[in-house]
Amino acid sequence: MNANDFLSGGFAPAPESTDHFEIKKTYDLYIGGKWVKAAKRFQTTNPANGEVLSEVALAGKKEVNQAVKAARKAYDEIWSKLSGAERGKYLFRIARLLQERAREFAVVETMDGGKPIRESRDVDVPLAAAHFFYHAGWADKLTYAFPGAEVSPIGVVGQVIPWNFPLLMAAWKIAPALACGNTVVLKPAETTPLTALKLAELFEDAGLPAGVVNIITGAGETGQSLVEHPDVDKVAFTGSTAVGKAIRRSVAGTGKKFTLELGGKAANIVFEDAAINEAVEGIVTGIFFNQGHVCCAGSRLFVQESVADKVIKKLQKRMESLVVGNPLDKNTDVGAINSASQLERIKELVKAGKEEGACIWQPSGGVPRKGNWFKPTLFTECAQSHRIVQEEIFGPVLAIQTFRTPREALTKANNTPYGLSGGVWTDKGSKIFKMTTGLNAGVVWANTFNKFDPTSPFGGYKESGIGREGGLHGLSAYCNLSH
């Protein structure tokens, strides 16, 4: 890779070092506290340049069964018998180790997933540690969390996580499960397995009992085998709506508990009385954070007609300043698209947007020659029927529409099969309350966007999923509660 590929934005390159840790040439499966080989392997690559980072074991039905058995044994013999205070000690230890190794995890997350190092360093890793800290605190207080209820663990939990926030999603799922006394089999996404495997190494160093967490890597068939395993008591999935529907069908009638955090098509609504400069920054954060690889991304922008031209001009000016390039460079704002297949999906929908009559705009400047890249993009003159308005793009593409009244904004915003998140920008508190209560979304931000905290539940309605993660709502999803 030539450093000149990434010179843009008027900044000198400021690459993060990669010489302070090791990515092994091969990784096995982490089952029962041991590293277990599999018959097949697959490669994981850096999406910014296509270079192979490592070869990872591919778990088949045999290995999935082995992992579930290890989790069941650990649940029956060790973890469910420990006091909440003892479980909490392990979670606190994991959180502190994650903080100590934050730089290593941030760099690996960026290399494997393509997101800018600033985001991995400042958002993903700190939030992952915060989830372990938060749930460690609840481990011995579950009777206070749910007063009047008999609280007991569910058992063995099968968890399948996506490629957009690999480490953070692992923490979101593992921390509450362990705090409540369950054991875990986790299947990370096939394109981003490395931080989950690094997490397994950290669990070893933390002295976590064998089998409490098992990490198996593979593709969709591996996840399917885990979800359908008869000895899994609960399934937790984050990913696409199509796969979520398939999972719900497969667990129907089995008695398994499940939570599904699926896709989104969030509306970001800007009123004429909003602080426009701050709103523009929030729009950029809402859609271009993590290259738009965010289920709650503000991918639909609704601007009040009287300020639409002003907002769009300011937005275009701000987009011209975005640095697209080497994810390991601390100047980079927009990194690489996670995979070639996702890049093709983005290109397909952008092509459809142009063919259906929307007007495309992209900032000047190029993108690196190697790797998976797509420029930050916005569309104006969009209609409700356009695919770029109705379908989740999962990339750095914004569809802009205008409105005149709050009622019109709500009608357009709610005209979607999804209901995960939304945002409102205005200086009137009464308008905030009216709009946030009217939006059919599980998470709504006011005068900000993409802010997360482990104490706050996250989840959606309609085709955006079932259940919540984070806060007491997320904790309850990993408990049996009887009154």
C-alpha cells in the first residue's frame, strides 16, 4: 500500500502503529477453554487493501455441538452455582483487561472491519468495556433489578453477531448473559472474526472458567446450526431482517427464548428552528459514522422546506471536508466498505436511485485504488417509493426529502417497514416531545444522533426486531422471572 494513496484533506498522514501486538497466522475455535482445530478454514482480509490477515477455523455441526456441550457442562457444574458477586468479579476483570489492551483491540477492529481508527479507539472499545463494567455491577443485584420476582438464569445462550461492530456486539451480548448466570456460544460474522478471537484470549487471561464462553467462527451455516441446536435455551441475534425472520421461524414451537436486533431506516428530522450548524454535524455523524454500516444510521433526512437549501449547501460543504482513506490514519473520517459483496449492494441501490429519478451528489476527490471504497453520497429529489428511501442500504448514502408541517414529517418518517431509531432537531422542547412520541421507533435522539450508553435499552419495532439490549430491559432478556 502506497501512503500517497491516502493523501487527502490537506493533512499529513498520521497512521496508527501495528507493531505492538500480534495477529496469528491461524486461529482455531475456542471451545471448553481450549483451542480446537476444525477440518476447514477460511481467510479474513483487510477491506482497505485486500491483504489476508489470518486464516480462521470454520466450525461445522460437529464443532457447534461440541461448543454447546461445553457450555452446558460449564453451566451445570460451575457458572450457575457461582454467586452473583463471584460472577461480577470475572466481569470486572474482563472490563479492566479490555481497557488495558484498548489500543490493540482498536487496531485489530479497524484492520479487520475497515472502520476509522478514531471510531474504534474512541467509541467501540470504550463502550465494550463499559458494558462489561455495567453488567458486572448488576451480577449480585438481580433481585433489586426485578423486585418481587424470582430471578434465575436461562441456561445456554447461542449468540450470532454482525460485522459492523464486532467487539461491541460481542460485549452487548456476552456481558448481560454472564451477569445473569448463563453460559454462551458466540458466532461472530465471517468477515470480522478477529476481535472475538482476541476476546477469547482475554477470557483465558482473566481466568474465566472453561466453557463459560465458547467462540466458534464460520459463515451462515455455522450460525444456523447454533440457532437450531436443541440444547440452546435462548438465541440472541443482531443482523439483517431477512435472517432474523428465518431465525424466528426456526425457533417457533421450540420453547427457546429469543431477541432479534435487525435492520433500520432511521429518519433524521430537521426543523427550521434548529441550530443548523449543529444539525449538519449530527447529520454527518448519523449517516457517515462507520461508513453507514450502522443499523440505526440516519439514512433518511427530512428537512423543513424553508431551510432545505441552506441545510443542503452546508451539508455539501461539510462533506467536502470528509477524509476518505486509510482506516488506520487518525485523520480519516470515512473508512473502507466491509466487504466486496456489501460494496456491490451499495452500488446496486445507488444505481437504482439514479434510475428512479433522484439527483445524486458526491464530494470531489478520489478514493484509494486498492480495497473496497465508496464516496459519501447524498440524493435529493427523493420520493417515498424510491428504493433508496425504503430499503436499508447499509452504506454512506443519504436520501433527502423535505416537509412543511410536523404532521407531514411524521407521516413520511413512519412510512417504512422499519422502526429502530430516529432523530429530531429543534430548539422547542414541546416539539421534541410531540415528535419523539409520534415516531414509531425504539430509539429516538433529540438534537444529537448515534449516542449510546450501556444503561439505556436499545431495540426497535416492526421489522427492526424484538426485544431490547442494554439497561434493565436488556438484562431481563437473559433471566427467567417468576412472580
